[in-house]
Amino acid sequence: MAAQIVNDPEECLDHVPAEPIVTADRSATVRPWLVQAATFVLVGLCMRPLLASIAPVLPEIVRDTGLSQRGASLLTALPVLCLGLFAPVGPLLARSIRADRAVVIILLILVASALLRSLASAELLLFSALSAGAASGMLGALLPGMVKQEFPDRVGLMMGLYVTALCGGIAAASGATVPLQSWFRGSWNWALAIWGSPALVAAVLVWLQPSPRETLTQQNTRFAPCLWRDRLAWQVTFFMAFQLAITYCAFGWLAPILRERGLDSAAAGMALSISMWGQIGASLVVPIWAARQSDQRVTVAASVGLSLAGLLGCFYLPLSGAWLWTIIMGLGQGGMMSVALIIVVLRSPSAGVAMTLSAMSQSIGYGIASAGPLALGLLREHAGHWDHAGPAIVVLALLAVSFGWGAGAAGHVNVMPARAPRIVVPQAQ
């Protein structure tokens, strides 16, 4: 009897649940496309304001609640950590109760998180940050799949609107929280709580729309490529992590740094908001440009360089140019995030591999990125000033370019067995 050559999938493949098959009843009521699109954009708009509205009023929160510098660091780091930790929960929830109902439940978690902030308690603020980050992570994992299901002929358009809505939500929260605080007669807690109202409106709209009557069935469990042992997959993952760390350091601490340098609270919040409009512009242009190139290394280096230049300008150069530096920073950060996402797709030989690589890079990436704002806050607590912020950002930028240079090179992640085939010789009967 001839020997058999066996490739044991357990040696090189990770066991993961299969993606669901979505079947739809053709007799279902077809929802107007514009209503669907508007509702989807509103859901995307709700995902970041609870995370971005903290920084503009962080000094008032520390003053009124007695929160320590370490507690303030946790307040900015917890949501980022939860974005990665809870990302796998969204699809699991959708398989259990239907995707649109899962979206409603997650949006209501955002509403509850916002209402907790009205009580102005340090402990409840920390719990609110955790729950808001968890809900945003679940929505972030769920919505791209829903785009493929609900808008199969308009995937590019809807993903562009999705990124724009994300950035728009951050810009609105960063720029309007301090004016809202004034409108609420100095009450920062109600200025934070009001950001739950868009999520409530979105939840009602999703609930009221006719159901697509979809049925989610699960395939037999299959194996996904063992990306955990692939060098390129780790380069993609670490580029995602360090570019996110730069971005979330800016989200969490740029406004307090500008205020310590002499800007008032409204101007510091507006500076952060202006940077978001730069991100919106870059997120619309960079993916188209990057996809047309043979590799994305130059785009990676340019994006990280712009982000670093803008942040260093905000940290050290005269405040009269703060608006220019925040725009440059925003262009860089929008470019970094866009090229990180498109690299995941371009380095993957198939849609299934892209889904697995996306899950790997975002789960680990957000986990590492959450340490950035925390470390920067601890440096501030230890030194008593922000002088170390610049060198810390430079280190993150060098790491991002280093891993991004490898991730941006043309090629695909390895989906072949990592080990040589095992020869099995059957024993004689």
C-alpha cells in the first residue's frame, strides 16, 4: 500500500466559526434605498461621540469629581481597549437574534451609557466609558457585513459614507461639547449625556423599518488560514496598532495639552474638531489613491509623517498656527487609518482571508492602541508636564512606519501550511 501525504490542518490553521449565510425572503417588503442609507449613516454617526466628547471637558471632570490623573488616563484608554475586546460580540449577537435587532440593542447600550454621565460620578463615568467602547466595538464589527447584505451594489459608496459618518461624529462631539456645556449653564455632565440622543433616534428608526425577514444559518465549522504564524500578517497588525495609538493619543490628550499651553477650552475643542475635517478629506481620497499603486509604502510614510508633523507643531510651535497644524495632523491621521484598512484587503488573496486578517489586526490593534493614551497620561502624572509627549509620539511614529513599510509592500499573506507535509506510512495488515 502506498504511503499517504497528509497536510494536517490542525498544525497550521486556527479553528474559527464560519461566517453566516444570509438568505432573504424575496417576498419581503423592499425598503426605500435612501431611507436605508440615511439610517445606516446615522448609526455610523452615533458610534464615536461618546468617546470623543470626554477630552474637551476632561479638566472640569477631574476638578469636579476628584478623579486622579491615572483615573483620567483610564477614562481615555478604556473605550479604545473595549473597541477591540468586544468586536467579536457583534456578529455573535446578530446570529442569535437577527442583525437589525442586534443593532437596536447595541444602540440602546450607547443611550444608557450616555445617561450614566448625567450623574457626574467618577465611578459611573468609568463604567460609561467601558460600555460605550464595548457598544462601539460591536457596531464596528457588525456594520460592514450589513453593508454587504443590504447594499450589495453600492458597497463602495456606503463604506465611504460610513467612514465619513464616523469622522463626522467625532468632529461634532469634539467641537460642540464645550458650547453645549455653556448652554447647560456649565454642566459638563449634561453636555456629555446629550450625545446619547442621536443613538436613541437611530434605534427608533432601525426598529421601525420593515424587517428584511432574513434567516441567518451557520455553515459547518471550517478552518481559516493560520495568519498567526505569518510575518506579513503581523506587520499589518502592528501597523494598525501603532497608527491607532497615535490617533487615540491625539483624541485623548491633544485638547488638554493645548489648554495647558494657553488655549481656552472652546478653542482647544474646536482645534480637535477641525482636525477631524482633515481626516474626512483624507479618508475619501487616500483609499482610491492607495488602491491604484503597486504598493502602499509611500502612502504609509507620507500619512504617518503628516500626522507626526501636525502633532509636534501643536506641542511645540506657536499657538497662532494651531489651526494649520491640526489640519495637517487630521490629514495624516485620516490617511493612516484609510491606508491601514485598505492594506488589510490588498494583502489578502480572498474575502475569507480578508475577514480573518481584519479581525486579527483590529482586535490586537485596538488592544495595543489603548495603551498609548494610558502611557501618555502616566508620563504626564510622573513628570508633571507634557514635555515627554513629543518624544513618545516620535517613537510611535517610527514603529508605525517600520511595520507599515513591510505591510505596504506588494504581496499576500501566506495561507499555505507552515510545516512540511507529514508522511503517514500505514502498517502492514
